[in-house]
Amino acid sequence: MSKFSKILILVLFLAFVLPNFFSFAQTTPREERQALERELREVEERIIEYEKDIQKTEREKRTLRNDIALLRRRIEKLDLQARQSNIMIKDIAIQIKDTEGSIDRTALKINDSKKRIINILRAIYKEEQRSFIEILFFERRLSNFFSNLMTLENLHNKNSELLENIKNLKIRLESQKKSLDQEKEDLARTRKVQLLQKEENVKLRRERDSLLRLTQAQYQQYLRGKEEIKRRAVEIRARIFQLIGVADVPTFGEAYDLAKYVEGITGVRPAFLLAILKQESNIGRNVGQCFLRNPRTGEGVGIRNGRTIQRVMHPRRDAPIFLQITERAGRDPFNTPVSCPMEFGWGGAMGPAQFIPSTWIRYKERVRAITGSADPWNIKDSFVAAGLHLANNGANRRTPEAEWRAAMIYFAGTVNLRFRFYGDSVMRIARGLEGDIRDLERLAQLPKSLAFFKVFIKGAHN
């Protein structure tokens, strides 16, 4: 390389860096952060625009035709999963109807038994009111007297039998009601999975239609533009992370730093933990749309229209614990957002990790021992609690199978294949986040390089 070329490269490099250097020198960290956040919003909007045009895939080997074929297969799979969800919903609805019918029949049997007991008790009472003298004088035969005694004994036995029958019927009724609640919760989860499937299907169809309209050259142009703007977004997030501590709604850099911290405690992979939190609340950006109003009934209101909403929080299982949690956290329980219920089942999930109160209480002391507090709405506490819960269900084994199983339990409390779309969605998000994490780690040294060059420039000016 000639001397002239080296000088030209140095001049161009200085022309690029010096304006940024002096602009940083003339602004306060707060002003710089505000400017970066504005730019980050613009960059993220541009990223969303790119996402509408192409799918995030393996960039170096994938062709336009392969992308479209892949999208078609995913759409077909989603269509089949949607059909499966519809069948499940119909099947659960039939189960619910049958269970409700069984509850009604059991209740009728209990009422019938009660009526028969009343009649028996009346007959016994009537017989017992007759005196011994009255029976001897008014009964023509002594055998009639003994027949009455046998009748009374039979009535007592029948009464005991009916009482035992009512006891068994009530036990069966409680079991049927518990089964009905479980069936309704299953239906609610299936509805939620169906909504996720619809959202994913709409997104994929839009991407496919956009790609079909592109030529190969346009496709490559979109890829280059998207990658360039993503690199800029990572740079901005890294710089903001330097300027501020952890906020209520963290940047990607802050969230990754917390996930790495939790990995050291629980062994859960950062990409997987972030995928769970992104699926649940978009990492703290959507912690609920409903508010509890009546702890006795579990009713509340929705933030969008203020109308009364039933089943916001389970009144016996969760509401009392929720009141304790908010009191200790210094929060107004009736103005603290929680998740809304689906068509069936209960809402009431709290904070970025979306724990229901009765689950949170199981991890409260472990979280407090680690962080010094136990607030479901605190971003650090919620990350730690989610990591503990996932590790407790096997995610710390760090295999795809173990992580998928832990995601399913996080969502439904068990591995129910009705909701496998949730686990699949989390694993897909985790794979995407792995690329973002690699970009962030590659750029982690960028501020040090700039600082070194600023020193070099200052020395040159002196």
C-alpha cells in the first residue's frame, strides 16, 4: 500500500470518528443516553420494517426459493396445528358439557336423597311420639307391636344408608367440580396457544407474500440492509448499557447481562431464559392488562375499557397471597397490573416472569436469599425466579429436549402435548436470540477500541 493511500485512509477514519468524539465530549451522559434512545427507537422501527419483508434465516447459504419453500412448510405445519387445536377445543368443550351434566345429575341425586331422609325422619318421629301404654292398648295383636319395632329399625337403617349415600355423592360432586375446573383451564391454555398460532401464521404468510414479490437481487439487498441496521442497533444498546444501570424495562444488553448472572446461579442458558421472558411479557414490556378489584370473588377490570372482568385472579388460591405480596412490596394491590384471564381459567400472573402468586410464593425465599428482595415486578428478582423455576424443571441440563420440556411446564404446569406450540415457539425464539447474543459479544470490545483511538487523537493534537 502506498504512503498516499495510508494517509487517505487515516483522513477518512478521522473524519468518521472525530465528529462522534467531539459530540460525546460536548454532551452529558444523560443527553447522550436520550439521543441514543431516540436513535434506537428509529433503528428498531426500521428493523421491524425489514422483518416484514424477509425471515431471519441462515444468511450466507439460503436462497430466495429455499426461504419461500421453508415458509410454506411452516405455514402448512401451523395450519395443521391450528386444526388440531380446533379439534382439541371441541373435544374439551364436550368434556366440559358432560362434566357439567354429571354435576347436575349428582346434585339431583343428593336432593332426592335429602327428601327421602326427611320423609323417613318424619315417620320415625311420628312412631316415637306414641307411648308404650298407647301401643299396648290400641294394637289388637302383640305381633303388630313387634312389627312396628321392626319397621322403626328398618327406617333407621335406611336413614343411615341414605346419609352414607349423600356423603359419597358429595365427594363425587367435589371431584367432578375439580375436574371441571381443570378442563376449563385446559381450554383456556388451548385458546392461548391457538392465538399464538394465528399470530405466527399471519406473520409467516405476510413474509411469504413479500418474498414472492421479490427478485433475488432485491432479496439480497434487503438482507444487507437488515444486517447493517441490526449491527447499528446492537452498538446503540451496548452504549446505553454503559450509561445506565438496570431499568424496569431493560435494553437487550441489560437483559443479557442479567441472564448471564442467572446462568451462574442456575445453569440455565441465557438465550433460553430470555426466550421464556420474551414469550411471557416481551421482557417486562407487557406485564398485564387487568387489575384486581374484588379479592373475595376474583373479579377485576380491564385497562382497555374499564368493564368488569370475572376470573381475574383465583379468590382462594392466589388473591390472599397477592395481597400479601403487594403489601410487602409497597404496591397498591388494586392498581397493580396482572394478566387477564382467557375465555376459561384464571388470570393473575405477575411481573416480567408472569408468575401466579401461588407459584411465586414457592420461590420467594430463595429469590430473597440471592438478590436481597422478592418483588415479582423487580426485573432482577423476576429473572432469578424464572431461572430457578426453569432449572427446577430440568432446563439446567441445557439440552433441547430438557429445555422444551421445562418451557411446557412453565406454561401449563405439566408436559401437555396440546400446548406443544408454546414450547416450539420458545425454542424458535431462543435460536434467534443466540445470533443477537453473538453480535452483542463481538461488539462488547467496541467502546474500548474507541477509547484507545480517542487517546491517540488527543495525543496527535497535543
